[in-house]
Amino acid sequence: MYAIVRHYSADASAIAEMVKHVDREFADRVPEQVGSVLYTAVDTGGGTVMTITMFGDAEAASRAESAVVGVQESLGARFGVRETAVERGEVMVSRATPSVVGRISFEP
């Protein structure tokens, strides 16, 4: 497994609107569009958001970059959101309880 953690910032009200948009119009399609196995957005407060996207391997993450750039440009234009940091790396330990796994929806 390979993870990309991205940090974004904007006006707090813009972040709230962007997250609603992402949840309604984008999040369900993330795995299909970018080849990920998990996508999570976390409100980190003060007009910041962190996304965690998990992939099967580094190659899958690399293939996703062009799709991510397009989404970032769109969100930046609509909501004034900008990426402030990116971290990438191999997942060394990962666990999920049955209650978490049961909440994750995987569409074929």
C-alpha cells in the first residue's frame, strides 16, 4: 500500500463549501477516477483540510497525478483552495476495525 497525504488551505467558509461539493459530487468517484482504494478528507480546522488517499502501490499513485492536478485546478478556481504540502510514502502499518470496514463502500 502507498499513501499520499495532501494539505490544503483557504478561507474557512470556502473550505466548508468545498468539502460539501467534494462529498456530493466527487468523493464517490475518487477510487474509479484515480485508482485509489481509499479516500478520506479531514477538517483540520482554521481553514485547512487534509486528504489521505491510499493506493495499491506507488505506480498507481503516480498514475493518479494528472487526474489530481485537474481536480485541484477546478477546486482552486471555484473555492480559492490551494495545496500547501504533500507527503508520500509506503504504508508501513495499517489496521481497520470491522466497524470501519463496514462503513466503507466499494463499488465494482
